[in-house]
Amino acid sequence: AVVSTQSTWGKLAVLCYKWWEQDVRTPSSQDPFLLWMGPRLCTLQLRCVEQLSSLFRQISAPRELKCYLKEGLKVAQWQCLPLQAANLLVLLAEAHLLCDDEVAASVQVDGVMYVLSSLVGEKEKMPGTKSKGMESDNSQVVKLPGQDDQSMSP
């Protein structure tokens, strides 16, 4: 009963978000008061996903758990919410570990490392990540006719 109630709240949040998106994009119904509703509905939707994931984890239903986490991850990525996406990736890695799938879990953890390294920047690198510095491949610059310097443009 709790799972169906939580699922209904999640579906209601998705439906409200779709209505909000249509209203915000329609010039005749644009109202500055509506602008705060979109982020709030997205937060509500992701909170429902987190609650559903905890419920499915407690009843040991990994297939449904992964399904809801992947849907929440799509929403977080579509809304450009990197911390929420990283949180859902960690929960998805935990779900893969419940199924004894260490390879998939390590892929999710690598995704978290990538998201977090893009947030903190190059100065504060996460331990265990490779440097993205420029490496020389010892290739020669090809000079075109009329080109005298080392520039790449003709």
C-alpha cells in the first residue's frame, strides 16, 4: 500500500511538471509566479524517486529499484542537476551490489567520480582519476603553401 501511494505521488509530480512546462511555454499563460514551481516540482519528483528506492530496497526488489533509479537519473540529467545525478548514481551502484554485479557498480561509481570531478574542477582532483592534461603525440605540423610560421591556419 505504501509503495503504491508513493508511486502515485511520483506520477502526480511528473504530471504536474508536464502541465507546468506547457503553461510556462505558452505566452498567453506565462506568469512570473509560475517560475518557482518548476524547480520545486523537479525536487519533489526526485524526492519521490529516493523514497521509492528506499522502499524497494527494504522489500528486496532490485529490478524495480533499478528502474526507478534510472528514471530519476534521467530527470536529474535532463534538468542539469549534477549533485542529484551523483546521488542517484551512488544509489544505483548500491542496487547493482545487491545483485552481486560489481562491474556495473564500478561503472556507476566511475560516473559519480566524473560528475564530481567536473564540479570541483581540475585544481581539486578526485583521488584515483587520471589527469586530463595535454599530452604530445609527437606529430608534425603540416605546412601549407604560403604558410611560414607554426600556426595551424593557412
